[in-house]
Amino acid sequence: MVSKRRIGRFVAGAAGGCLALAVVLAVLVGTGVLAAPTVGNVESEWGTVTANATAIETAATVTNPNPVGVPGVVDVAYEARLNDVVLARGERSGVGFPAGTSQLRLSTEMANDRIADWWVAHVTDGETSELRVAATVSGPGFSRRIPAQRSTVETDLLGGFATDGDRTVRFRGDPFLVVGNQTAAWGDANASVTPLSVTSTVENVHDYPVALDGVDYAVEMNGVTLAEGRQRSGVDVAPGETGTLDVRMGLDSARMADWWATHVRADERSTLSVELYGLVERDGEYQRVPIRVYERSLELETDVLGGGAASVSARSPPERDTEFERPRIVAADREWGAVTDATTAIRTRAAIDNPNDDERLNELLALDTAQRTAINDITVARGGHRTEGLDAGRSAFAFVSEMNNSKVPAWWARHLDAGERSTITTTPSVRADLGFTTFDVAVPNRTSEVRTDLLVGMGGESETVAVSGEPALVVNSEAAEWGDATPETAPILVNATLANERAAPVDVTAIDYRVALNDVVLADRTVPETYRVAPGESRSVGFEMALDNGRMDEWWVTHVRNGESTNVSVAVTATVETPRGTETVELDSLSRNGTMTTDVFG
């Protein structure tokens, strides 16, 4: 539908609005024989709109008070300007008028590309334009200019962009960014480009940093793209902090001609929209993130031919939310990998369930997995893995953590002090990385427990020690137990009662012990004390077998290589001296040979 707009009224009469439109004969008019016709109302409306031109249809009311018509000897010229930019010119020659009141019609065509020139001038003058419409009527013996009609066209698009209110950008339904203090400014416009900068504050209300490497922008009016481009600078805001996003765009001035046609067809109404999308850089390529960091829509209405009235109102952007469900680790298991003298590899295999079907989102999505393994609260291994471009549905990945074998003596000491019990805890940390920020993915800790009983069978029995085939001592040992272990030493405490049933004293001149785990010798020493037991008496003795706990890292390598199995060898001997001689005998009640197995990962 084409809108009607009135250029204005030109009233002939005492107020000076009278204008003679034609003079049939200059002499008759000069002598007063014929009265001069007058021009009353002049109205204008938009006519046919094409891609290249817009017609202006003008109608003037002419009153001829003479009883006879005026012959076609009058010329009428018409010109419309906005900010000194000539929008249209029209002329009609050989106009005549019948007696009485009649309509004079004038059709003028405006090239749409003139609107592009006007737009540059309009922006340069602070979004203010002056409309000037002038007409000239001439005939034989006279030429008169109708007083020009002037009106002002003022828009405030920049004011429409500005807002003191905040807009919350949501992601997964949760507040993510708060955008506020939006302002806009024009740059120096020319026939090629109209610079527009949009600035806003960005507050990070998320738990992790938000970083955008750039911005894609789009500016449209009534579906006509005025600007579309990319800025390779963005914003980086820490949690709880506020940054500034400044985006500079270039509107295609020439495309205002295309917009104009849509504006007139829509009864001089337009919708202007500006949208900014965040970008992240991956491997030198920029990818758009699924959030709009800035969004503004303005309704522009003008009345260019009817007095220049204009209005700009902001339309509230729709509530937007990005659907994103965090991936889940649905299964994970651990096993030992390669073993060296220094490290032991922990291989972790995991299955991921990604419920998101959005391919663009999944192209951005990466999963950062890290885990820490501790034994008895001593961190022994760390490792991690990054999965890029996570597909929808279930997928699997594996990674390796390197366990530091030098940590074994420390956690083994705690193992002994806890009654030969150890707790193995693997604490995973999984984050979904969408390029511009990260989100935690809940994953439970995995815990297992290991128990051993190295001292089983050591002590708690009675045995007779013979020298030269004759009983010399009766050894009643208590169960051996661990003393306070350190990463350097692990003491085994032995308490026993020695009973001498002979008529002569018995001397224990040496107690030797050797402890080995998988051929790793932890102790091969002699107890520093000696003991004498008087005839027919008993005495209590206690001694310590000190193990070299610092060699447990060497043992650990053999243990894992043997499938978490260890041969345990404890040999304790006593050198006993009686009047019949001296003999070194093995104390079976304090010795043992056996196997120890574990299943660290349960």
C-alpha cells in the first residue's frame, strides 16, 4: 500500500498565498478584463515504487474565477530537497484551466539512489534533515515562485540503541552474562560506508572466565542487509568482573537505496536490527558460539512528505536460551600400563554420553578430563585428556597418568601405620569446554581399598632350640607387629620369652634377620643385643628388625610387573652357645615364606 503525504497548503489571497497560474493574454490580465486563477491546496503522495525509483504524485487545486477557460500556456515546475540533496524535479508545460475549480496533477520520479546521498547528509548533520519543497508557475508576461514549504525530519536511532537497563544472557537456563550501558555512535559517513560503533559493558556472572576472540555482526533494515562482517577482537572477563565490548561496524551507504523502497512500501515504517554473535578461534579458524552478546531492534516511522514527523522506539528482544546438556561420564575403569624404574603408567578408559544433537554446538564442544590418584592422601599420579569435537551419543576415550614410583615409600609407611590398609582415591575433574567458557561435569570419585598381612605367621608360637642335638632353649614368641614407620624405615617389633631348662647358662650371641620382597632385600642385619639365660630361669627379650623402607619403590616395580603379586621371605636365625658347643639355628616361629597379592584398583 502506498501512503499519502501532504506537501502542504498554498492558499492564495490576502495572506499572500495567491498566485496567478496562467495568463491567457497578458494585456487582458493587465487591464483587468480577466481575473487571475488561484492555487489552493497542494497535496503529494508516494506513487509507484520500484527497485530504482519512487514516484511522487502531486495534486493542486486551481480556481479560475473567469467565465471562460484559460488556454494551455502556463508552465509549472516542482523541486523537492532534503539537506540540499535534490530528491526530485518535475515540470509540466502548456497547462490550461477550465472555468471554476479543477485539479492540476504533476508526476515526478525520484531516483532511489538519491536516498543514499541524503542518508550520508542526514547522519553527518546529527540525524537531522530539512525538507524543502518549492514550485514555480510562469506564463506569458509573468513568472512567480510559490513560497517554499519547509519541514524538519529528525530521527534518533542512536538514542534507540542506548539503554540504561541490563539484559541477561542465559545459557542452559542459567544467567551467564549481564549486558548493560549500551551506547552507539556514528562515525564519519561517506558515499561508501557509514561507520557505526556499539559499546556495552559485559558482566560475567558465570563460574568460569568468559572469553570471546571476536564478534560477527549483522545490521538489517526491513530485511535489507546494511552491514555484515567480523571483528577479530572481543572481550575476556573473569568471574564476577565486568569488561567492555566495543564493536565497530561499517554500514553500506549505497544499500540505503534498497532499504528506501521497502520503507515506502511499508507505509514509511521500518525495523532496524543489530545482532552481535561471539566468536572463538580454534586452530586459526573462527567459529560462532551459540549466544548473542548484543541484540537490539528499533521501530522507525517517518512522515517525510507530511511535515517530517519521525519516531524511533525500541522493541524488547525475545527471551533466548541455548539448550545445552552437559555430557556425562557413564563408565570408567583403570589398569596398570608400562612400568619403569621411575614411573608406573595408569591407563584409564572412559565412556562419554553426549546428549546434545546440535552439530554446530558439538563442533565447539571439547571435554577436558583430568584426574588425580592418591594413596593414603599422598598424590601419586596426575593425568588428563582433551576430547575435541565431541559427537552426539556415546563415545569412548583413553588416557594415561604417570605414577611417580618415588612416592611409594611415603604411602607404604602410612599403609603400615594404618594396620596394613590403604585407601586409593581417584579424583576426576571434567569440564565441558565450549570455546568461550567452561562448565563443570559432575563425575564421582572412585575409591578402592587394599589390605595386606605381611606379618601373618610371625610369632605367637613356641619352639625348642637344640644345640648338638640337645634342647637348649624354649622360645615363646608373641605375634610380631609393626612399629612407627617412616618413608625411610619400617620396624618390625619382636617380643619373646627365653626359657633355660638346663643346669648351665645359655648365651644367645647373635640374632640375624633377612627380609626380602620379590628378591628386593629390605633388611639383612644382626640385632645389636646379646642375651644370657641363667640355668632354670626365663627372661623376656625384645628387639627390632629395621626394614629399609626407602627401597619400597624398587619392590613396587616388581610387584606390578608380577601382576600385583609378591613373594615374601622372612628368615630369622639365632646363634646359641652352650657348654656343649655353639650352633646357629633358624627360628621358625619368627620366619615366614609366602605370597602377598593386591588389587589396587579394586
